[in-house]
Amino acid sequence: MNREVDKKQVLWADDEIDLLKPHTIFLNERGYEVTPVTNGDDAIALIQKQGFDIVLLDEMMAGRDGLSTLAAIKDVNPDIPVIMITKNEEERLMEEALGQRIDDYLTKPVNPSQILSACKKLLDARQILKDRMGLDYVAASNRIRGLMASATSWEHWIDIHVKLSEWDLNLDRFFDPGLRRMHEDLRRVCNLEFGKFVERNYPRWLRDEEDSPLLSVDIVSEFVVPPLQAGQQVFFVVVDCLRLDHWFAILPLLADLFQIEHHYHYSILPTATPYSRNAIFGGIFPGEVARLYAEEWHGTRDDDMSRNRHEHQLLDRQLEEIDPTLKLETRYVKVLDIAEGNNLVQKVHTYRSFPLMSVVFNFLDILTHGRSESEILQEMAPNEPAFRSLTRSWFAHSALFEMLRKLADTDTTVVLTTDHGCVMSTRASVAYGNRETSTNLRYKYGKNIRCDIRHAVYIKDPEVYGLPNFGIGTNFILCKEDFYFVYPTKFHEYQRQYANSFQHGGISLEEMILPVAVLKGK
């Protein structure tokens, strides 16, 4: 039998199918080609031989009944939508049918319009939603551009980034290359303007606390100390390199377990672990951290392992300065591998004996850096949607999620945040420096380094940005937008190597505007 390629293929199993001829004609006229059968065995045999878009299944048939037919069909093709048609309105029967994964059911007698509506709901809903999403996205894009044109405060930029990140996830639901390109272009324009905004305002934020956003240095005093002062036990969780869109991707996994308060903060600059995470735990800017631990900060080689080795001491120091009366016994764990994560999960309830437990999870930052060197990871996460999907998959099976599940059954307050995000870096920009210049791709510091100021912020006086000064002539350069630094020697080789890699340390919405969540078990 020749079939029209553009028609949806419907298998209809009913032992009185001849009486339904008007219904099948009605469906054929509206783009659905119906293959009729009179029993469950024939339906199963056809499902095994050829592809159908949808199955209409009578619940009461001679021989094999609808429920057993349904089970066999789902064994062959678990994803095919099935509509059960029944005379029986018993709740028990409907519960059993729903338990066997029917997608919809109708009660006899049914008219052709009901059948058409049910089929359209299941088969055409995706395309209808996709078309509707296109219209909604155009309208939302225009609103975001309007917000951007009038954005004069850090609150405006949080609002813009939240909306962009929500649309990241909305667009992940449907593959539409055109909308995806539009969204990427919108993000690029927003990051262009955001870079200008940060360059104008960041030094002022460090001087004027009343007119500044919550920064990395404010997280402990704002979110951790108040519940401690109220006598609550707190788990303070810092997930290294968790972007806002990644947080939104894992949020549904936590929503059933916790009541969640959503807040946002700006990472300090550079958006890199030695700077932003020390700022969180210390409540002080990198320049002061470098003065406290001068030995680790001597020279221009950024070493996360050595420069972040004092986070526990920095936290205790900060708590003492905020409220000397607390006198808390605290614990700190850094999770770098699976064994450490499993060990943490096993000891969760033991750690609840301490008023404050701090945990750092490094996996996402390791993944971000490792992707640049691994063809397998590049294949698994070639773009932004895939990176979000990989992050969600990791979290769903992680020690972090298992720990949070256990804490959801307690009265512990969980404060979860991140030190910085990352951005897919697509454009190379030339930087000039000597052998002592730091090696980072999104930021550099050293003696008399230079760059294209269209692509980066040039910081002549590090102390104005709260940064360490390593002697006369020290300056920093921070990439804006999606640029990354490459030296002029072997420019094209390194340009190819790091193009489309996820990097951090610079100025972008993805790196700077970050979630802070307060979680309390339901």
C-alpha cells in the first residue's frame, strides 16, 4: 500500500472497527492515514513490522484485551503514544491503564472530532509549541533588548541574565537552529554592553557598598551567618564553576526536596578560583588575601591548589570578625574525586554535629578545564545545550545530590552557591607580555603587559580593583565578551586549540552573575 509521506500513521485496534469507517475517513481527510485491525494480536504484529506515529486501542476486544495489548506494544516500542478507548469508566481500570503508560484515554461513544483532537494533542502539540515558542522568543528578545538599552543598574543586568538563562533552557526543549542562532546573537550583544557596564562601575562598587551588588565577599555575612546566629546548623556548599543556566537545569531535581529561596551575586574579578573563592571564604578582596598569605601569592603562576589551601582558615577568620560571640566549631571538606564524594555522603549525619559544615565541589571546574584537552569531552559537550545536559546528568548521579537528599530530611539550612561561571570563548585576541606573565586565557597579569582594549579591560592600578600588586609595573588585563588571549607567537596554532573552549577569569554575564540558594527541607 502506497502511503503519503506527509501523513501521520495511525494504527487503530477495535473489534468493531468496521462501524468506525466514518471516523477513519474523517481522519484521512485531515492528514492521518489509519490502518485498521480488529484484535490485539494483529496490532502487535504490525507494530513489530512497521512504524506508526500513534495507536488507538479499544479496551474491550475479543481475545487479547486492551491492557495486555498495551503492555505488549510498549515492550516493542515504549515511546509510541497510545490512546485507550473504553466503555468502562472505573477508576481502577484507568489507574491500571495509566500505570502501563497510556498517553490519553477517551470514553465511548466517541465522535470523530474527539479522536482528531486527541491525536493532534499528542502528535502536533510539539510542533504547535515550537511555533508558539518562536513567536514568544521574538517578543521576549525585543523586551530584553529594551531592558538592555535602558540598563543603568546592576539589578537590571541580573534581570537580563535571568531571562537569558531561562530562555537557554526553553530553547533546549526544541531543536531550532534559527532560534538558537538568534539567542546566541542576543547573548553576544548583551555581553558587549555588560562588559562596558562593569568596566564603568566595578571600581565604584568596591568603594561604595550601599550602591553595589552582593559580591563574593558578602555571601558569608549575608547568607551563612544569620542562620548560625539563629542557632541553625548550616551546610555551606560552594560548587566551583556553576553557571546560572546550569543551576536552572538542576533546579527541578531539588524542587521536590526543598523550599528554595533564590538570590544572586556578582563574582569579584578576575572570575577565577584563586580570587573569587578566596573572596567568598575570606570576605576580603584578593589584594588582602595576597598580603595574608604572601608566600603562596609570590610570583605570577596561578596555582589553585596552593592559593586556595587556606579557605578554612579564611572562613574562621571572617566569622570571628563578623560576630566574635559565635565561637563555632567548623568543618571544611573539598571534594576532588569520587572517593571523597562517597566518603562525604557516608559521613553526612556525623558532620551535622558541627554548627557549620563547608563543602567545596570541584567537579564542574575540572570538567571545564578538562574539556579543552579531551576530544571525548568535546564530543560529549560540543556546545552550550550539551554542556547544560552534561551538568544535569552529572548532578543527578553525584555525591552532591545524594548529600542534599539526605540533608532534605533534616532541619539543616543549606546555603548553596558558586565562585564563578565560565563562558564559551570563540574569539582570539592578541596579548603581549614577557615570560613572567601569567598563563591564563581569560585574564593575565605581569609587568607591562598589553592588549587590544576593545576586547579587554586594562587595569593599570591593581589596587583600584582590589587586586594584588606584585611590584612596580604590575598590571592586569581581563577579557570581555567571549574573547580569549593568545600571544602573537604561534597565534594561529593556539587560536585553533582553544577556540570554542569554556574558560573563566574575564567579564561576562555567564562568569559574573551567579546563584545563591538557601535550601530548607520540606
